[in-house]
Amino acid sequence: MLTDQRLHDLNRPLLAEHQLQFSYLADLLSRRQQDAQAVVQELVRFQVAIPSWALGTGGTRFGRYPLGGEPRNLEEKLGDVGLLHQLNRSSNSISLHIPWDIPQDIAGLEQLQREYGLVIDSVNSNTFQDQKDQAFSYKFGSLSHTERAVRQQAIQHNIDCINYGRQLGAKTLTVWLADGSNFPGQSHLRRAYLRTQESLAAIYEAMPSDWQMLIEYKPYEPHFYSMVIPDWGTSYSLCQSLGQNANVLVDLGHHLPNTNIEQIVGRLQQFGRLGGFHFNGSMYGDDDLTTGSIKPFQLFLIFNELVDAARDTAVTNPLVAYMIDASHNTKDPLEDLLQSVENILGAYAKALLVDREALHEAQETNDVARAEEILRDAFLLDVRPLVSEAYRQSGGALKPVQAYRAAGVREQLIQQRGKLSVSTGL
Ligand code: LRH
Ligand code: MN
Ligand code: MN
């Protein structure tokens, strides 16, 4: 763990330049009747959950190149997220994947959560792999399987996940279903949907009333002809059939190229069914790259929809759960996560700075160029001083990646855990 003093020392040489940049930007914004401090406060409040499966190297189904010092158990994963949170104060929660992260010592984990100031926000079920000693195989599906016994096993696994989550204070179950088919005719498309709906209803029934179920969709992979939940429409219809506590999860990588994701986000909020995000970056498909690394404008447009809906009293969407879902093969995963969170905060800051009244007026009068200019004005602003100021005010590092390197975090982790330690899970 980094001490406050160490963080302070790491910030000191950067402070004068930061203050210069921040006060320049604050002046500029105040000339535009915008309040830099108000944006900073929003950023300070914003928290993004870190997935337990993104803390080690993974990245492709081919080679894996461990970089050393990876967390070997859940306790060490909490330690890594604790470190990230110390650096950016924006990652106060962790998403677990069961059975990759079966909690053993509950009291010990609670103690660690208190120590690091972390919460466990969600548990993710896994019926996309067969586990050792499992009675039935998921080769031909899990919640949608043709055989009742297989479906029952998958339902029970989800209920087990809820029970683990309850012990740790989580209140969200995320379901991503790998079920689907590879060849036309292999699966009865409507019946597969109906069986899935029935299975999800059994899980939903077993869920405490203060929990929510998030249902992810994905157009292809691991199946390449059909997926049982391929799109937000299917996910939405399942949520509608289950009840108020089921909502759609949008994983940015789970769309076909050039899908207008911001419009999906807008629609789901309009219907009150946007439950959460899995942030990542994508060039082709489910690439799980650094959030905002490939399409920063799209990320901004997504946040623009979120901010717009949050300010519209006619929209009654539940609180959105923000999570990262990424995988790393070439970068240090912790550096990547710091970069991802920073890109998310930057996109959010820009969306907060959109002149919403002027945009609304341009839209209503069909002033196309003006509307676009208003968005570009916000998008092209360099908001990094606002993000750094948020880190500083909440007690983090002005430049988290730089601080991570200067403090020699990876080297220390390698010393503690060894050069060959490989993260559990993905
Ligand atoms: C599926 C997925 C899902 C998680 C993760 C491990 O592609 O994004 O959200 O279970 O992979
Ligand atoms: Mn995902
Ligand atoms: Mn994915």
C-alpha cells in the first residue's frame, strides 16, 4: 500500500504545473458560465468497479505472457484494486467472477475491504466453462439447454453466486450467457429463448428483493451462428418479463462494428432499463482493449446520453452500475485499468460540459451544424486538469500511471508474489 505521505511526495513536483493548467481552464470555463469546481465534484463522486478478472494478463485465447506479481488469490486481487483506488480514488469496488473467485475467508475479506475502502458490488456467474467435478457439461448450453437437469445445474450455480455475493455485501448478479449455436438448424431459436426465460425467472425468484440482475447481450462468440441473447432487444424483453429488478447491461465490446451504442444507451434509459456498463475498447468486436483507446468520441457520446438523461426529470432509470471489463496481453493490467478509468472520467467531464440548453435549442430549430459544433466544443476541450484536480481533491495521485511507475508498484508486487505468479481466472 502507498502511504498518504508517499502520494503527497509523488504529487509535489507536478503541483505547480497542474495548478497553472487548472486555473487557466477554470477561468476559461467561467467565461462560458461553467463551473470547473462543480465538474470536479461530479468526478470525485464517480466510481467505476474493477473486475477481478482484469488484474492479470490474459488478452487472447492464444499466448499468455504473464508479467509477474499477478494476484494469486482473491485477497491479493482486493490488494490490487486497493492500490488502484489509492492512486485514483475512483475505483472503490470490485466485481467478482464465480468460480474464479470463490470467497473462502469471509471475515478476512471483510477486513480487507474495510482496510482498502472497497466494496464488492457484483458477482458474475460463469456457465461458459465446465468446472471440475461438474455433473453435466455446458457444451450445448446452460440456462437454455434442451435438458432440464443441465438447466437446473446452471440455475443452481447462479443461486450459489447470489449466496456468495450476499455474504460479501454485493447486491448485483451479472449474467452473461454464452449459449448459442454454430450451425443453422442446430437449435430451435424460439424454444431456446423460452427455456432461457424460464431459467432466468427461477434465478430471479431466488434473488433478494434489494438485488438486481444485470443481463448482458453479445452478438457472437463463443457461438458464431446464433447467440441466445445476441442483442439489447432480447436482453430488454427478458428483463421486462422478469420484473423491476432485472436490467440490461451494455458491454461496449458486445456490438457489431459501427453500432450506434449511444442510441441504445438513450433508448434503454428512456425505458428505465439501463442497469450497467462493461467498459472496454473495441476495434473489431469483443476486443476488451483499454476503454476510450480506440473510439474516444463514441465514449463521449455515450456519456452525453447518460448526462442528458440524468438531467431529464421525465427519465426514471435506476442507478447505473459502472464496471470495466477488459483483458490485457501487452500492457501491465494495473496501468491499463488506471488509463481506462482516466479515459472514462475524461469522457464524463466533457459530457458534463456540453452546453445542453444551446444544444437543445439547436436541435429544436434543426440547426445541424450548430448542434454538432456544440458537441465538438465540449469533446475537443482538454479536460485533463479537471480529472487531475479530482484525483488531488480526493487524496489520489495527480497522474496515477506516472505515480504507479515512480513508486515501483509492479516491482514490489513481483518481489512479494514472484516473477511467475499468474492471476487466477481468465
Ligand atoms: C463475455 C464477458 C462477460 C464476462 C467476461 C469474463 O464476453 O464480457 O461480461 O463474464 O466476459
Ligand atoms: Mn462483459
Ligand atoms: Mn465480453
